[in-house]
Amino acid sequence: VNTTALPAEVSVATTATLKTPQEIHRTGHRSAWQRYHLGQILSYAMLIIFAAIYLYPFLVALSGSFKTDADATANPLQLIPRDWSFAAYTRLFSDVPLPLWAMNSIIVTLVVTVCRVFFDSLAAYALSRLNFRGRAVIFSSLIAVMAVPNVVLLIPRFLVLKQFGMYDTYLGMIVPLIIDAGGIFIMKQFFESIPVSVEEAARIDGAGIFRTFWTIVLPMARPALVTLFILSFQGSWNEFGHFIVSTQSPGFRTLTTGIASLFSGQLGSGNQFPLKLAAAILMTIPVAVIFFIFQRKIMNTTSGGEKG
Amino acid sequence: MFTPPGAARRGGTGPHRGNGIRSGEGRYGWLFTAPAIIIIGLFLVLPIFLALWVSVSDWSGLGSPVNSQVGFVGAKNYQSVLTDGGLAEQTFGTSIRNNLWFVVFVVPLQTALALFLAVQVNRRLLRGRGFFRTAFYFPSVTSAVAITGIFLFLFASSGAVNQIIAALGGTGPTWFADSRGVFHIVAGWFGVDNNPRALSGTALLELSWWDWLSGPSVAMCVIIILVVFTTSGTFMLLFLAALQNIGAEIEEAALVDGAGPFRTFFGVTLPMLRPTLFTVLTLGLIGTWQIFDQIYILGGGKPANTTLTPAFLAYQTSFKNLNWGDGAAISFILFAIIVVLTVLQRIILRDRGNKERLDKPMARLLRNENIRSNGGAL
């Protein structure tokens, strides 16, 4: 596949700089034009095949969720259900405490996202703009802390939550997640890229430090705030490991831990694929919505986009 | 306009006292960073020290790990996992074996695929560029739980994948129940079966050479495909950003100068991508040792412990077998592995003379924070 693609790449690049394909065609370089054409078709075909491979699992899951158990098991590949069944979705709301899981996910995600965006930017502002003793030490400790992988923290966090009596509470699920060293880093990078003069003017006019931060700096930092919002939302909505070690009661299950329990077969007999697929689809909708709203921003890969 | 530097320090007495605009910054600096310091201190630094203590203690899980009943046992927990020759060591060895093969397959595959996709969607004259980028990136934003659920369906014994294999005239395996290592299967085709004498000696961590050389099990292959599927999009974006920074001009110049397409790619484009390539490889190396969510959902190491990883083993040892000391010890060994790999990568990076500022790879890393939260599958 690779070898067929590259010639197309080349002819596209060459023709683009030298002459447009039409010009080549007109001046009679027939072979170059044909080669260009063939290469184009081949590379599009290949891209379409890849896109199909990447999207097919989601399409199959979506259609599978509208099938009957027997149909989903027998005809997993068929994209149009033989007879449409909404039983999986109905059952998610009757046999499975999905509304409770969704509620928990929403509570945790909202609180974590709002707190994270606020406290991360607050700390980042101090680290990038305010002169105080210990600033350098705090910043380098943050960098060191970022290197600790989340998986390594599972047992340690459980120990501490237990010690503080926060195990199996909303507090224990939320509080450890509301600061993210990575988010502080993103915001700090951004604050350093905006000119300091506006803030100084505000300060000279008598605005306090917090007011300057809240009314002048934060509105200017919107692009970075949006980045942080997307990352925090997606991160806490998809969080799994931390909830596994910070809770045990079914009442605190979120969509991730609840649906994971469905998948590992805690729901009785049969493979019940439509039900599982419907659950997977439903839990994907919020992040998909966020993704499509901010798609342009997420996919903006120019170097400026790195700062947010 | 500015007060002398000392004023900032004295400014702690209140914003109205100093007349410079830098007054009060000391107090506000600490006030603004306090929430971050407290939470990171209580839920990140303190936990690490508490777990370090547990890893050298005989805490049974009852009561607090810091009471007078709990004794110090030195390196005993580490020894039981690393050198005692018992079941704990063998299980740990198996988890390391599994994860090594996982790394060996996932890192090159995800890197190559991400680079390939990035080059493809970077073409200026491509129609539907946005569509293709979205299609390749979308799996990266969905949760590991949802994707794993979908893969359970796709790779079921009569599932979509096996139906495609059947349509092509083959017979698919029972993916999730097949514990045979893929290299063992291949060896079987050449008549080399179960544990040949030359390889039956114990090599390391209570596993024989034959066991170490098994390759990933068929079940692990599904997880490899799953992870490559979800991470390639993220890394594609990293490569895409780098390609756009390079711009098309240099490649075009090389082509005009008569370099062939392969030579242009391998001789011009790829060397310029080297910093990004190193970033992607580092992130891959670190992330592949953190896989947890997928293992948990697929049954915690089934079949026959061939999908067990150290990250999951640490959890299982502590939370299921209630052997907290061993579990904490495994966590720290895993941490050490990741740190060593990162440092090694740094050294190699420095040797190659890529003087990238710390900020840049870091910013990239953060942009892709989601991979870390995505079950550590990255």
C-alpha cells in the first residue's frame, strides 16, 4: 500500500510548484498527467479504506445497539438491523441504574472541570506573573510531580483517602482530581505569551491583583481556557482508575466504572451485546459532542495551537 | 513606576501600603498557588510516601498503615516479587513478559501508523482533509471503557472480525480465550512444540526462555490492536504539527533537485521530524507500561495471565489478594521501570544533539494529556 501512495505524493507536490495539472495537460506532458491522475485515485482509495477501518467499529456498535440479542450475535457485520429493536436502550433505564451512573459522571465531571480550570489558571497566573519568593521552587516541583504516572498513584491514593476518611465519598472522587499539573503548565505557557502592559495599566489604575486576573487576564486567555476545558472534561469524563480505587459502593459508580461492570459480565447470562453497545454509545455522546463543537480547535495543529 | 525588588517582599503587609504596582505580590503569589500546593501535596506527594512505607511494611490492610502494630520488614516485599522464587515472582515475571511484548509491538506500530497517516492527511491538494483527520483522531477522544466494550463485540468468537476472516476462507481464533503466544504458534508450524529442551532452563523471574520468547498471546494481540487504534490518531496530530512547521518548500526543493520520493522522505523529511519522532517514542514507551483500564475490563489478565500487566498486577495484589506490601512494591518497581526508560530516552536524545527546549516537548505532552487519562493506554 505504501509504495503506491508515495508516487502520488510526489507528483502532487511537484506539479503544485511547477505547473498546475491542467497546464501540464495542455502543454502535452501526457504521461505526467496520467501518472498524477492514477496516483490520486490510488491514494484516495487507500485513505478511504483507512477511514473505513477507523470508523467501522463505531458504526457497527451503533447499529448493533439497535438489534435484538440474537441478530447482533448472528449478524455483527450488518449495518442495518434486520428488525429494529430499542430494547437495549429501554433496558438501560430499567434493568441497569444508568441514570444514576450518568448523574454521578455529570456531577464529578462538572465539579472537576470547573475547579480545574479555575485553580489551574489561578496558580499558573501566580507562577507566570507574580514575583514572590519560592516561585521557582514551586514550578520545578510541579514539573517533577508531572512525571509521576497515574497508574503508579492508584494504591497510594487509596491509602491516603482511607486515612483521611474520604474513601467512598464524592469528596474522595473529586478533590484529588481538581488540580492537574499539566493544566497549570498549559496556562502558564499562555500567560507568558500575552504582553504584560495591559495588566500593568490596570494595576496602575488601582485594580487589585485578583481583579486584574479575573477581569483583564482571564478574558484574554480564552483560547487556553478552552483547551484546558476540553482536556479536563474529556479527562474526568473518561476517568476510570481513580474511581475504581476511591469508591466501592454501587451508589458511587460513574458511567465508566458502571459500564465496565456491565462488560465484565456482572449482569447475568448471555452476551447481551446490544445492551453493552448501547451503553458504550451513550457514554461516548458527551465527549463526541465536545469534540465536534471544538473540532477546529482540537485539530488545529499549527504551532500556535500548542499554546492553546 | 516600579518599586525596587525588595518592596515586593515587604509588600506582604497589604496591597494599599506600598504604592508600587508590585506590592502584595508575595502574599497573592502564595495565596494563588496554595490550592494547587495543598492538593498536590495531600493527594500526590503524601500518597507516594505512605505507599513507600507500605511497600516496606507488613501492613495487613486493617486499620491505618501508620499505627504501632505495623512493622518494618525492609526489602522483604520487593524480594518476594523479585528473588524469592515463589509464585509471586513467577506472576510478576509473567506480567513483565506480557508488557514487554506489548511494548515491542505497540510502540513501532503506533508510531509508524501515526507518521503514515500524518503524511497522508498533510497533502495540500487533498479533498476532505478535515474528514480524514477527524476519522483518524476520533477513537482517541472516546473512553477506553467504551472502545474496549466495542472490541469485545468485534472480536467475539462469532463476531465481526471472525466473520470477515471466515469470508476470506480462514478460521478466526476465539480471541479472548486464546492464551497461546503468537511466536509459539509460529514455532508449532515448524514442528517446535511445547518447551524444547534447549529453552527449558529458567531464565529470569521464574520463567523459562521458552516462556519469555512466547510473543504476545492471541488475546494480547486484540489489546495491541485496540491501543494502536486509539493512540495513532493522537500521535498523528503531533506529526502533523511538525510537518506543518517544516512546510512543503524543502521537500519540493529536494524533489526538484531530482531526489526520488523515497529519498526525499527518508533523506529530508524524516530527519527533520526527528525531535517529534523522539517525543512520540518516549510517550509511547512511557504510556505502554501504564495500560490498566483495558486489562481490567477484559477480565484482569485472562486467559492464563497472558494479558496481565504490572500495573494491573499491583492493583490485583493489593485490592483483591489484600497483599498490600507486595502490591505497593510492584507499583514502585513499575515506577522505576518508567523512570529508567524516560532517563534513557533523555540521554539518547541529548546525544543526538536535539536541543529542543524543555517547554516544547512538554507542551506537546500536555496537549495530549488525554492519552494519559485514556486509561494510560498511551
